[in-house]
Amino acid sequence: MKRLFVPLVVLLALAPPGLAQGSLTLSQSLEALPRTLDWQSADQTYESAVRQLEAALAARGLSLSGGAEYVLREPSGSSLSLSATASLGVFPWSSSADAVASAERGLRRADLTRREARNNLYLSVCTQYFNLRQAQADLEIAQATVALRERQLQIVRTQNQAGSATLSDLLTAQQNLDSALSGLVSAQGALELARLTLASTLGLRPEQLGLPSTAPQEPELPSEGLDVLIQRALAQRPDVLRAALGLEEAQANLASAQRDRLLPNAALSAGYSGASASLSAGLNLKNGTLSLSAGVPLVQGSSTQQGWAVGLSLNLPIADPSAESRISSAQTALKAAELSLDSVRKTAELDVRQKYQNLLTAKASVAAAQSALKAAEQNLSTARARLQAGTGTAVEVQAAELSLRQARRNLEAATAQAQLAGLALHVALGTDLTATLGGIR
């Protein structure tokens, strides 16, 4: 029975390296966010949407093409000409205009997705940072617990040798120490995992992380009422705005399908062909495109006609099952988008109410932890007074100090949970948390 515990110094030697290499503030961790892979991935997705919009805008502008034509006729001879054609979408329902509108919606959707990803990353880093602080506090408490259990075992062993403690008391003290040692190993592993998790998120090596030095702060409740907060969330939450974009896109698709069904396939053309050049213009009503062509004959046959020419073609859609099917499909998609928006809005309202309640609960936990801390401080004061009066023991003071340390840890954990609950509420409201980082777009 004389050796059933591992010396504390051995376990301390197993602690993760780098725990005392400077300090790490929460602001330093958050400033590293733009260098993380998740942040850069969201930026790349947004940049891709920007490039798609630029391509759509470029396609909507004036396009120019050139060509050549050679014709061999008998008996009039052959002809060779060079030509150039310019085209431009002039009506708002042209295919190029539809492509620009779709790309603009895509860019807005990518911006919302990027903001949501950044908020989630911000909240994740805050959570991991405070988890690291709590893991460090848990390790210190575990070390103090082992020291207390060692002291208690020594006392019980001495009492057992003197005949004032039973073998059962000795075994119980040994079991308490073994349990404390097990808790110390667990706390060391939890601290190492917490460091690895935060370092991985920030794209750093674990040894690059210093001690987390920023203590959590209890947040205040929003000054607005819950109903006002819900309305704010419905106006700026990324998921609600994305659903609204989906509805807008469904409405545009239905309008396009209906327009294609109703508009006739009509084209107006006018041109002049002369001995030295030819010029023609055309306007397509259905495509909304205006084109202008010019040609220069290099070799001209004897039968080439010269003069003005005007043409009009019209094709009225009388029965078009394919177009009717597209309209029906677009109407179904529109109803689905309306239901989706309504569902997302209801989910958003429930989420805001839940996050608000979580903040209230977390603040109540902080108040309870503060009361427990005051009680622990009073118990320590009483234990020290009893020791000075000769009615208490040093081990009782040591146990009270451990209880006080645990109470302080519990208060910080409750405060951290309250701060995270406040951040989660802001995320639920659609607030851009990264705006506080300064200069980040």
C-alpha cells in the first residue's frame, strides 16, 4: 500500500508543450480569420460569381464579327465579298439581359453565402478560443485536485499506521487519488485537443498558440423587443434573403416562359445593295436583338442585283404544347419558391426566439455562478479562520481553495456561454459579425 499513486511531477512533465509561449488574445485569433481555408473558400466562391456577372455584362454589349462569302454561278459568273456584322440586345427581354439578371442574382446569393460562412467561422473561433481557456482551467483544477488527494492519502496513511483510520478509509483515499489522476490525464488530453482544434481552424501549428488571455464578458440583452428583433431578422438574415432570391428567380422564369409563348417570332429587315457596298439591318422581336451588317464585294458576278430591300417575317404561335408545358412547370416552381420562403421565414422566427431564450438562460446561469463564487469565497474565509483558531486543518483550507478555483472556473464557463449565446443571437438576426474586424470585405 505504499506506492499506489504516480508523483505529480511525472504527470506535469506529460503536459502539452508550448503552454507558456506568450499570450493569445481573442482579437488576435479573429484577425487571423481571413487567412483560414474556410474564409478563402467563401471568397473564391464569391469571386467566381463576380466573374460570371462580368461575362454576362460583356455578352450583353455590342458584338462584332467578320466573314467572307464566295459564290459560283452559271452562267453569270462568280462573286466574292467580305462582310462585318454587329449585333446588340436592345429589348429588356433579350437573352443577354436575362443572363445579366440571373448573374446579378447569383452574385447576391454568393454574397449572402459568404457572409453566412464568415459569421459561422467567427462564432466557431470564439467557441474554440473559450474552450481552450476552459481546458486550461480544467487542467489546473485537475492538478490541484491531485495535490489535494495526495495530501489526504498521506494523512489517512499516517492515521492508519496510528490505528485511527481503518483499511477501508485508506482504500477510499487511494481510490480518490486514482480518480484524480485519471481526471488529470483526461484534462491533459482535452487541453491538447482544444489547442489542436483552434490551431487547425486558424491554419497554425499548435505550438504557435500562446495562452488564451482574453476573459469572456457577459453580454447585455438587446434593447429592442423580441418582435422587433424578429422583423430585423426577416429583413437581413442570409437564409431568408436567399429564399427571397429564389422566389425572384422563379418569378423571372415564369415571366420569361409566358413572354416566349405570347410574343410572335417577328423580324424586320431593311437593306441596300450597291455596286461597291451593301448594308442591311434587322430587328428580331422575340430575341430582342438588333443587328447591322455591311459587305464589300471583291469579285462581282454579272447578275448581281442592286437597290433597296425591305422585309418582314411573322410567325404567330397558335398551338405550342412545349411552351405551355414550360409555363406550367414555371408556375409550379413559383409556388414551391413561395412555400419555401414562407417556411424559411417561420424557421428564422423560431430560431430567433430560441437564441433569445438561450441568452436569457445563459445570463441566469451567470447569476447562479456568481452566487456560488461568493459562497466559495465565504467557505474559504471560514476555513482559514478555523485554521487560525486551531479548530480546522490545512487540508480543509486546501480543499476550500480548490472549491473556490472550481467556482471561478464555473463562473467563467457560464460567462463564456453567455457571450457565445449573445453572438449566436446576432447570427440569428443576420448581423455581420466580421464587420467589427475592420477593413475586411
